[in-house]
Amino acid sequence: MRLFLSSYRFGADPDRLLRLLGEPGPVAVIANAADAWEVGRDSAVVSDVTPLRRMGFDARELDLREFIGDPESLRAELTKQSMVWVRGGNTFVLRAQFARSGADVVLPELLRADALVYAGYSAGACVMSPSLRGLELLDDPAEVGPACGTPVIWEGLGLIDQAIVPHFRSPGYGSEETALLEEVAERYRLAGIPYRTLTDDDAMVVDGRI
């Protein structure tokens, strides 16, 4: 299993991702964490596709909404990829779209078979945790209903054994958001929940069994 989980895109060292992957190849960009955004979703996709292409990847969006109720078609598409790149946004919306498309079953199977690399940042990293509880301080679960038409799912994919607190003590965030990130980490600490904080320079890399 190969995972590259970051707070913001490549972190400070893009070579860590390249070493995990090897030669750049076809990449499916999953931007469904942004599905609740009224404006800005398309530009968000471009903002991820462009730097990936500059690094030599054949990057294209794969919209999970096109595979709702059709996990085998999603599997067929994902088996063509060397990597999935899952951008940030609302973790709860992303989790719901994973469930609607069957990505929450298909992706873990492909990852355990080492068929591709999973690279996710912010929401794309947090969704891999055992549970999403605590993240409601950062992302609004109420966006799931209008965007997905399904209940909120509080369980993550569980492919890592700890919660992730992204953007931790990173520059460029307002005092309110910074305080909320500190509160999430403190709640995990007090509850005895294993967690890892990531600054926007950090990345958590898994290469092998977990």
C-alpha cells in the first residue's frame, strides 16, 4: 500500500511523492470534496491539474458523481491510473461521494493490491482515518445533504490508524481557524485518540503494509 497524505498538495518536498510513485503516469484527480461549493469548483480542479501536468503527470479529473451506483465502472477506470490525487474541501462531502460511487470499497481493495498510489491532501488525507469525528469543527457536515442527498458518514476509510489534523500551526490561516485546529488536536489528545498534526509543509508517507 502506497499513501501520500499531506496538509497541502505536495508539502515542502515533492520528490517524496515521486519516489513513492516512480515514473509519472496517468493520474485521476478527484475533487469531490468541493462538490458543495457554489462557485470555484472548476477553478479548484484546474489549480490541481496544472501543477501535476507540469511535473509530467497525465492528470485529468475523475468525477465520482459519474459513477454513483456503478462501482465496477469506477474500478475499471481506476485500474488505468498510476495514482489518484484527492484534493481538499469538505471531508464529510468527500466521504459521502466515496460511498455513493463505491470508491470506499474499490479504492481500499486496489491500494491493498498495490495497484496504484493514493495521494490526498487536507480532506483527501483526513478521509483515510478511522473516524471523522472532531472534524466537524473544521468542515460542516450539514453540507452533505444538499450536495449528496445522503446522511453524514462519520467513519473514515480506516486505512491509517490515526486521525489527521491538517494545516496545523501553518502560516496563512486566520486566528479563528488556527484556534479551531488547536482545539481539534486537544480534543483528540484528551480523548486518547491517536492523531497526527500536519503543517502545510508536512506529508505522511506509507510505503508497504499497514
